Amino acid sequence: MSPDNLRIKLGCRFNLRLPQPTPMIALLNVHFSRVGDLEYPDHVKTWPPVPLSAYRDGFGNWCTRLVAPQGEFCIGTEGVIGDSGLPDARPPDGGQSAVETLPDETLAFLLGSRYCETDVLSDTAWRLFERTPPGRARVQAICDFVHGHIRFDYLAARATRSAAQAYAEAQGVCRDYAHLAITFCRCMNIPARYCTGYLGDIGMPPPYAPGDFAAWMEVWLDGRWWVFDPRNNTPRIGRVLIARGRDAADVPMIHSFGTNILTGFEVWTDQIG
């Protein structure tokens, strides 16, 4: 696949019903690290139109604030982004740093968080992965285990499922794969952070699943962050980051400060040109 002409049309739309005016925070824009690849700004739009303001959160994600009116409400964004057309890069062998040499900014991603209970799964992680070579091979062993252990099932999705519960129940969706792999990495002293974004089927054989957002992780090896995807467990083409944090609690696509009913949902990420 040529790296010179890969263009991806991407976007999303949420249809909501609200019993009263409701403040919201939306994380829908392409991550700032990819803004230079956009052909035009992926502005958040709402129907009906409402005032919007934006800010950067503590992880550098672009967040949009609004108050959704009572009744039917729609929010979304769309854009066209250029991509290298290359699969996810792989780190060199080894690359795991001693904890005392890690950069300060990576240390938060060694600690337990809302959905990644390192204290609960530490003994399990060391039992499973203590004999694996440190670094890339250890992270890949974790991804291989998680990929084989969890059975993917949209019907089993649960917004409150933690990594320990995903391990015990052995089922879930992409966020559960990511949470469990992140937790195991942190238990093994490898910084790992949660990522969410677009991942279509470019370069993959049909049939294609319905569009959805994807979750994966980035781990700190060899002095930088690298993508690993325990759900798909293979390098993919056309991955577009939206936001990253400690786990899914940091990066909800729509955070609603009140009741809402999701009446419709679309995500698209298609190669064009």
C-alpha cells in the first residue's frame, strides 16, 4: 500500500435524548499529535447548535464543553486525514527500563487506576510473565495471553468492568482487552497507558464489522511510547488516536453530567481517493 496517497474519511455521530438541559464534556477531536495530518479542522458540531468551548485536560487531550438542551440532541464530528499507510511500528528487542531510570512523566502509568487494579492482579502477572524476557517480548507475551484469554463479545460489554473482572470473566470488548494488558504491564514495571481512537479495516480481508471506536495501549520501551493492540494482536494500518489516559475513565467520548438516553450511534473510518 502506497504511503503517499492514503486518505481516510472519519467521523462519528451520537444521537441522544435528554430529560433536561445537561452539561457535557466531549472528547471527539483527533489528537493534537495528528492535527497536522487533517485536510480541514474536525470541528465538533451539534444539532441543534449550542455554544461550545474547549480546553486541554491533564493528559493533553482536546475536550469540548457544552450544555445539551432538553429533548433530542445530536453531536458529532468528521474529517479527512492523511496517513502513512504503514502498519503500527514495532519496538526493538528488549527496551525495558529499570524503574529508577524512567522519566518522571511515565511514572503515573505504572500505578493502579480506576479500571486497572495492579494490587489485585500483581501476583497473577508475576506468575504468568516472570519468566518472559524483559521488554518487547514480555509485552508481546502479555498481549498474546490477553488476546487468547478474553472472548470478544459486544453483547457482553459492560461500562463498569475492570481489568480484574475481565480476567475472571474472560469476555468483553476492546476496552477490556486494553485494561487487562495495561494492568499486567504495570504489574511487570512497564509503563502503559490507555488509548482510544479510530481503527478501520484498511488492509484487512472482509467481512468487516460495524464501525466503532477502538481501544489499545501504548507502552514505554526503548525511550519512547509504542502501540500494542491486545484485541487485534497484529500491527494495523490507519490507526488514528483521539485521546489517551490512565484508563477508560479518563477518556470517555461523551461525559454527561446528568441522565441521557443513547438513541443512535455511528462511527466511520474509510479509505478514500
